[in-house]
Amino acid sequence: MHLTAFLLPALLGASSVALAAENPHRRAATLKSRAPKRASKPAAPVKRALSDDSQFLNSNSQKFVVNGTGVPEVNFDLGESYAGRLPIASPNVTNATDNELFFWFFPSANELASNEIVIWLNGGPGCSSMDGLFQENGPFQWQSGTFEPQPNPFAWTNLTNMVWIDQPIGTGLSLAAPGAPAQIKDETDVARDFAGFWKNFIDTFEMQGFDVYFTGESYAGQYIPYISSHFLDLNDTTYYNVKGIQINDPSIGSFLVSGEAPAVAYLNHYNNVLNLNDSFVAAINERAEACGYNTFMDLALTFPPTGKFPDPTSFATDNITLNECDVLDDIYLAALYINPCFNFYHITDYCPFLWDELGFPSLGDGPNNYFNRTDVQKALNVHPHVDYAICGDDTLGLEHSLPSSFTVLAGVVERTNNVLVGNGNLDFLILTNGTLATLNNMTWNGAQGFSSSPFTDKFFVPYNPTIGAAINETFFQSEIPTVSVGLVAGGGFYGTTHTERGLTFVTVDHAGHEIPQYVPGAGYRQLEFLLGRIDSLTEQGDFTTQSGNYTGTTPL
């Protein structure tokens, strides 16, 4: 999850600042430190039974088998899965055998997934992908406000083989030799290390020649384009056969563009939610005008674009100061006075803070750290024990790399013609119009940006029949509906979508920074599109797993 908003030392400073990749968690921590002090801190997935004829069980993978009924606190059978750490075959670090990445791999019962695998990466940098598995798109969920894990009917394993990976080294349950993380200087090092791990993974599970898809969010907007570009450069379809990528609420450009420049227009649109007073709104609108943000956004959201955009600060008036142009932080702080539980990851959250097993993304303190438990690490074949943190070391030096939209992202579009970029409209860290402006300044497949408005076609999410059935059953018994959190997902028109020259941009209503968590049906539909199961995100009809393509019980 996790934003990538780097902390601007001087918001309107040198060009190197404007071009650096961003670390949202560091910014989030800074925002919290400036906040006023508070008084207190689709149907259940069907899994194959593990048997001797399992496609992925062999002499090399046997040691990674997870007991589906032995995962602590999970009171149902997770079926076949494999977890543990594999070493990195990489020239980038010394003591390479002591550097290992953790994975949790779930095979799919979907017959269309027989020769493909999807990778999920969280961001940070330094945030564990167990967050995505645990609270977004895994076969079970333990979301904020729930007291125990639940089966997830919108598990992406219903569609395809899925693996969640903690990377770079030292992230989450992964292992790093002493001093090794300091040797990772940029995203190129990360990509090479990941390729070394991935070759070992493919050999372990005998997946040579599988189609590979990357998915993730936030700072994975840096990781995924760099890693997939490196895979494509290797020109080796036995191990690195990348067919497409999907990045949501991604860190792909300057935070001046993705956050600051569109922030006041965002406030104007959503002030019915934020409820900031008239004098503050008037004053910050004057500042946005003086900082040149309005002029910049008018230019950046012109379709087709008239040329490359200058830095937003080039439009600022002479009498505006650097601090006055930090409008996003000031909106955040003002929102906290109105709603002390304001969550920049999802702006419609209100008090009280939800109880959360990981303590994230709920801004309340989590009661404990599930993946740091000895019994959990033992169940996942993690040894030796590591001190797990949902978001750990963010000092990897990765901000030496330019944003992916300036470098490798366009090449990935051109070589796969299958790139999906999504943004949750309730995210106040990576703003929808900021992501769109960043893409509109990028050139791919012979042209810059989008030739027409991306807001005209509607993104359709199929309705989930299980939720209606559950509510009807309790309603006719004159009871208050009690529905598992995993069943809660709406349908209908959920935003807008647009595809040009191999790149799809999609907005998602009701979603914050983590689309599969807040709107699981939308995340599920996006993956169907990435995998080629549907032709367009405008397509109306059932989820593909409601048709005859799924070999198990209908999951949705």
C-alpha cells in the first residue's frame, strides 16, 4: 500500500527535488508529526487439496508447503500454498546466499491460469506485500475492524496463480545480510536482485515458460516498471516472460505533480466530505493560484497535450514563498481539526479508529504484529526468525532513481501493450488528477499523452450476487443483515476508464489508496482485464468466474 510521497526539503527548490521518486510513508510520518495531538493514541475461494499429483509439488518445493489448516488464527482450510525464502542469485550484493526474499504462493484452480502467474508487490519503499495478501486481495483477509480472518470471495487466486513477495532484501519477512541493504543504490539494483530471486522461484516450482504479470500499488509504481523493464531486457521467455503490468495509486512522477498541484482543486471537489471552513478554502485557493498550480493543471489536463509541461513552480508569482506552496500538508492539517481521525489514504474514514491486526492502514495503533509471531513465521517456513514490520527500512537509497514515467514505464507499455494504471478517487496522497497529469506528460508508442479525455467512458464493475442473497435471507427473517466483510462489494459504474496505444487509465470511486481493499470488485475486474479475460473495462456482464471458465464452485 503505500504512498510514495517523498518529503520535499524545499517544495519549490532545485530540479533534482522535483524529479526524485517519492516515499509516501516518510511523508505520512511527517504529516502525523505535525498534526495536533490527540488524547489517545468474489463466493469463498475454492482451493485444490494438496496431493502428490499437484502441479507445483516436487522435490524442490516440498520444503515450502504450508499446512492449510495450520495457519494461526485462520479457522478454515487455506488449501494448497507454499511459503518461505529463496536466495538471490545476484552480483549486486556480497554474501548473496544470506540475502533472501520471502514469498507466499497460492496456486489457482482456474483452468485458464495453467501457464501464467501474477506477482503482487507493495511499496513503501520497505513495505511488506503481506499487507496486500492480508487486507486486500489474498484468499483470506483480516481487515480493519474485523476480529478474525475471513475467506475472501474476491481473492485474486480465483482468477490465476498468485505470489506475494517481500522485497527488496530486508523488507517484511525477507532476509538481508549485515550491511547488504546499503549496497542497493537504485531501482536498477532492485530489479537485478529480483530477477535473481525469480529465476530460483521459477526453477523451484518448475514454471519455465510461464507468462508473468506484475501488479501492485504506491511505491510499486517505481518497483514494477523498473523490474519488468529489466525482465524484458533479458529477452529470456523461459524465466522472464512479462505480458503486462497493473499499478494502482502509483508513485511514477514528481510529487509536485501527483500531490501538490491538484490538491486544492481536490479540496474544492470533496469539501462536502472534508467540511473545511469558508475562510480557509478561500485563502488556500488564493495560494494555489499564486503558486501557479491552477495554470499548470489546466495545461496538464488538456487532451491532446500541446507539448511537454514545465515544472509547476514555473508558473508561480514572485511574491509567493516556498512554505506557502505546501498546500497539501496544510489541507491535511486543517482536515484533522475537523475530523481527528482523518485518513489521507481514504478520506471518508471517521472516528473511532478501527481495531487492526497490522495497525495499517487504520491510523489507530494495531494490537499486535501478526507476522512477527513465532508461530506464524514457523507456519510460513520462515527461519531464522526476523523482526517483522509492516513498513520497515525506507533508507534504501532508491530515490537516486528517476521516476518511472521519466524512464522505463513508456518502454514497458511499448513492449507489452498491456499496462493498466488505476487511481482511487478518495486517495489524498496520490491524487487521481496528479496521476493523469503525469501520464499525459509521458510519450509512448509515438505520441504524448492521451488524444481525448479519459473521463468519458464508464468503468463497469459487475454486481456481486452473494451480497444480495445474504441480505435477502436475513431480511425476510426480520433480522439485521450480518454479512462477512469479504462479501461486501458494490457493483455498477464505478469510475471512468480510457485506453490508448497499450496504456489504460482507470479511476475508481469509493476507493482510497488501496483499491482492492476498499472496492474489491473493482480490483478483481482490473485483473480480469490485465489477464485478457475481458476486452474492456467498459464491458457489462458477469465476472468471468461466474461463467463456465472456473472449474470449482462458482466463487461470485
